Amino acid sequence: MPYPSMAHPGTSMLWTGQERKECLNPVPREQPVIVYCNSGLNVPLVGLSLLAAGGEGKVYDGGLEEWLSGRHAPVEHRTTPV
């Protein structure tokens, strides 16, 4: 779930209440969720939004950039966006 999609358009103000729940509807709830971002800066906001919407997850604070720097880091590519 991209961080900008969790905010009011043109601002950094995150959705609240029902808008937040609707935004996070595509997030799977039947298995653990790991939230991350490219650099690790926005991920706490995504994680907190998930918790506030009643979801569970863990925050990977290293960022995707750090993860991909490892030679053997597993990566799964999606063919359809969430």
C-alpha cells in the first residue's frame, strides 16, 4: 500500500476513521503483514495506520533499498497491484 494513497490528496495528512479502513481493505488479514517503504522513513505511518484500522503487522524499518542490497534477499514480484 503506497504511503501517498493513505493521505488526503496533495497533503501529508493521513486518512482517519472509515476512510482509513476503506483504504486498507486490500491488505490481507489472514496472514502476518510486513510493512516497509523504500527508505524506511514513511513506514511507521503506514504501520500505525494499519494498527489503527484494526490490522496487525510488523514494521521492517530498514527499507526496501537496504533489503535489495543483500545478494540473497528473497523478493516476490507481483503482476497485479494491490
